[in-house]
Amino acid sequence: MHSLQQGAHKVQANALPVRLELQADCLAGIWAYHADRSRKIVEAGDIEAALRAASSIGDDRIQKQSQGYVVPESFTHGSSGQRVRWFKRGNKTGAFAQCDCCSGKGEKGRIGADPFKALG
């Protein structure tokens, strides 16, 4: 990751760790999907609690609370909305292919002029 960041434009370099974090959110959704279906260990309210947690730890929310304004170019984990969407994406089908936010091939996964918007 570090070598990729060094060769990228600053905004794109910041997008790389965000993509990795959003993929982790998606994988958490996949885990919950399979944990519920195979072991029945997901209880009522667990998914809603996970979505609230994802929303509360988005970079936009943390920055707004700590400094009063949001700087998307400095995000390291993604916005609240992105984190919720990627968790839901993994949890919807439980399919690993739904978590491809790094290749630039999937829905809303392309790096463009605004890589943070593309992650939505």
C-alpha cells in the first residue's frame, strides 16, 4: 500500500486507505450475513447497531465534531454514508465479489477526478 501511495497523486494516495477501510466494512457485512445464516448468532438489532456504529465513525462525522468542518481529501476511513453503504452491500448477499472497491471495476468503484465521490 505504501509504495502505491508514493506513486499516486495526493488525493488518489489518500483514497487508497479509504478503499481498504470500506472493503473491511463490506467484509464485516459478509461476516454478519453468514454468521446469521449458518450459526444464527446475529440477534435482533445487531445489524441496526452495526449500521449506527458505522455511521458514527465516518470521517465526516468525526471531523465535524472535532474541528467543526469536513475535509474529504483527508479522509482515512470513508464518510459515514460510505461506511454504511459498504457494510450493507456485503450484508445484502454475503458475496465477496460485492466488496471490490479497490480494482476500479465495480459499481461506483472507479477512480476519477474525485476518488472519494467514486467510493460512494
